[in-house]
Amino acid sequence: MRMTKHRKAIFSLLEQYKKPMSAEIINQELPKNAMDLSTIYRTLDVLFDNGLVSKSNMQGTMYYQIIKNHEHHHYVMCLKCKKILEFDCHLEDQIKNFESKLNFQIIEHDLTFYGYCESCKQ
């Protein structure tokens, strides 16, 4: 994969932000008129297809984050303020069990919990 200026710009933004970002958030954070939303989506797809970013569907919106050291991310999302927090989830043994039981190779999974953060639950 060739790192074009658009790929570099989005990858760099994801590195700086260090939290999951949607294409819309990326569009707001990039300099005005840097690229259109369809270019952002296409670029994110290329970065995902090449294993550089992960994606998680949260309430119908896709969020992207850089993959470092083959790490996997799980999130909790506040339904009120939309705050996203990452948490460790140790499902590796359970996934191997599923694969064995079902004779099925699991390539990827996506797990997000929804609720209310400390500020919003009051």
C-alpha cells in the first residue's frame, strides 16, 4: 500500500487523537477543505483493509482507531453524552472455545457496551 497524502493525514490524525474517531469527526478535525467525506471513507477503508486501523460500529456509526501490536479494542459508550471509554476484555480463550465447538474460524469481533457514564447516570 502506498501512503498517499490523504492516507498520511488521516493516519496522523488517528495517531494524535488516540481514541476512536468517526469519519465525521475526522472531517471536522482536518483543515478546512483538506478532503471531502467520501475520500475520508475510502481512505479509512484502505487503512482498514491493510490492517492499520480497526473499526467498531457504535450506535450505527463506524469508529476507527490505529492498531498497535495487534491489539484489539473494546468500548463502553455513554448513551447521553456519547463519551467513549476503552476497557480490557479477555475473550481470547472463549473465542478459541467457540471456534473449536462450532468448527468455525473467527477472524474478527466487535464488542461495545452501552450505558451511562458517572456524570450522566445521576
